[in-house]
Amino acid sequence: MDDFVDRCFDDVMIGFFFRRANRERIKRLERELAAAHLGGQGIYTGRPMREAHARHPILGGHFNRRIQILRETLADHGVPEDVRARWIAHDESLRVDVTSRPDTSCNDLEER
């Protein structure tokens, strides 16, 4: 999880969303969220997804980038395919709560 969060914080496409975030806090919340939906012990203590992301102009393309970083990180760490698929499906289910415009790409705003 630490590697995944570090990659997100350091990414040129989405890293700016984390400028004011506490990296260690995000790592803890991501671990809690993963454990909760993968059947581990513990409880997710963060705010509801919609509330936590409401102030950020996260578009579909930004969300896609995070999913791609997650795919790469899970593969790089040898996470079994069935676990990866379940993890990605869960994160995809959060798209409407995380994004302000889930069907847009990062380039859609430039075309206006």
C-alpha cells in the first residue's frame, strides 16, 4: 500500500491532488479501505468517499490514472490475479462517489 500511495503522490497527472494531504494518513486510510473490502480485519475510519473527495475536481481521466497506478502496483508486487480483479472492481464501484464528472477524460476541459 505504501508503494501505491507513493506512486499516486508522485504522479505527474494526479499528484497535484495530494499537495496538501498527509501521506501517512492516506496510506493508513488506503490500508483500512483495502482490508475492509478484501475481507481483512479492521474498519475504514475515513469519511464517506463522496464527502472526502467533494472539493476536488476529479474527472474520469484522473480516476482512470489512479486505477492504472493501482493495476501496475498490484502486478509489480505479485498480488494474485483474482485479488487484483476484486480490488479493481471495488475501486471502480467508487467512481461515481469520487469523481465530479465520471465520464470525462482529462482532456475534455481543454476542448471547451
